[in-house]
Amino acid sequence: MERVLTVIKNKYIIAGIAFAIWMLFFDRHDITTQYGYYTQLKGLKAEKAFYTTEIERVNKTVYDLNTNPQELQRMAREKYKMKKENEDVFVIIEQEEDKK
């Protein structure tokens, strides 16, 4: 029992425990803040990966449009509903059925 009391009364152990508690809970870089930063970092990395793939896809599309006339014609027909002379274009709009 005396040995436990001497360990508890030791000023270095008290200072170490107080320092650990301060760093874990009260410091501006405490555990909850670090966890928030970590989750934010994971989200930002996922966002970066998404935008990187989107940039690659858009760059490929732009390259295809600049080099391939068939691709340019396909894009004009699909997105902008353009047509050739003496040609009829039918636009089909699908309606969603209401589920009741």
C-alpha cells in the first residue's frame, strides 16, 4: 500500500498524467479534432480521385472531338439535336410511371 502511495505522490508521474490528459482532451490538437481532420482528409482524397477521373474523361472527350469528325458529328446529334439536310429526327422522351 505504501508503495502505491509513493508512486501516486511522485511529482513526475503526476506531471506526466496531467500532461497526457491535457494533450488528449484540452489541447487545440486533441483527439476529437484529429479525428475530424482525418475524416475530412479521407473525404477530400475521395473527392480528388473523383475529379481526377472526371478531368481525364473530359480531356479524352475534347481530344476525340478535335481529332475525330465522326465523334463531333455524334456529339452534335446527341446533345444538340442537330441534323443533316433532308433528314428527320425523332426525339423520344421516356416518361416515368408512378408507382402507387
